[in-house]
Amino acid sequence: MRKAITLVAILALLSPYANAEEKSEEKKEKTKVEETTKVETSGWLEILAGYNVSKNSSAIRFHGGFNIKDFGSYGMIDLLPEGDDSADIDGLYSEIRAWYDFMDNLGIMLDYQGGTGFKDLVRAGLFIHGEKGILSGQARLMGVDTSMEHEQISLYGVLQLPADLSMDLLVEYNFDYEGESNSIYTELGFYINIIGGLSIGSHTRALFDFEEKMYDLQEIGLLKYEF
């Protein structure tokens, strides 16, 4: 009888520890499930406002992106003045892209471009992206479009430099399979971070049209704010 009472007392003393261990295991399993079902998301938005020295007009751009796991998107709107009147901004140009990574750093992309005075255009193709150290970028091969006259190969890179300096470069080669359209568009930007998300910088935008044998060069001083 005494042995039975002793055994019951020991079990009573050990039961809280057993319950605590059981709850700890349940908590670990719950944490594992939460980590497995957690969806990685990220997003960004920038506003660039400045003055186009070459065109004697204002220059305003809104652009940003959003990523959900293997899906990504990018949107851009340039507010454009009609003619050389810097006070009247009544035109726009826009780009929208959406993509899916089906392999590490490799995916498929849809691209829309259009705006005031621009023909609506939808492209489809492949892109590859990545980053290493202070350099990040992507390359796009948009081999199919709605008109079959505006295929594109493009490169884009961002370089983070010391002393709050950064630069980005965009190069787009536009062509068609019949060789009747052939042009290069570039954007080169330099930025100095002032405080927080505010930077001051410059954009050099250039278009070289080999078919029309003409080029257009624009110098823009601007302020950039990143949210």
C-alpha cells in the first residue's frame, strides 16, 4: 500500500513536466507550419521629379514594383508635357510588366507599353536576373509582340557605390525580324543620397534610331524619393 501511494505521488510530481514538454513540442510543430506557409512579399515605390534641360520642360516619373514569392511586377508612369511648354503636363507614357520565375533567377515575362501618342504594345519573352555584392540587374529577351515589329533585347543594372552614391543603367535594343526597325534607347542615372529616402541626381536619356538616322539626347536634373 505504501509503495502504491509513493508511486502515485511521483507521477503527480512529474505530470507538470510531461505536460510542459508536450506543449513545447506542439509549439515547435506550430512554428514549423507557420514558417512553411509564410509567403515572402516585398515592394517599393519611387518618385522622380526634375527639370529636362534639353527640352526646357518638367520631368516627373512614378515607378515601383511588388513581389509575391515567384511572381513579380513593375509599373512606371512618365508625365510628359506637350510641346515645349513646361507648365502643361497633359501627356503620359506607361510601362507595366509581370513575370514568373520558373527556375532560379530565370522566368517568363509579359510587358505592356503605351501612352499619349504611343501605340499600345504587348510583348512576351524570357528574362534572367540576379545580384552579387553591390551589383544587381536583369536581362530581357522579348521575342514576341502584338505587332511583330517591336521585339526587344534589354539590359538593366544598379550599382551601389560608397559614400551614399548609386547609379543605374538601362540599354534597350529594339528590332524586328525583317530588319526594318532598328534603334537603341538608353538611360543613365547618378544619385547621391541626402537623407532617408531622399536623393539628388541626374538622368541622361538617349535614343539612337538607325532607320531614321536620327538621335535624341536629354539631360535631366532631378530629386528622387524612395518609400
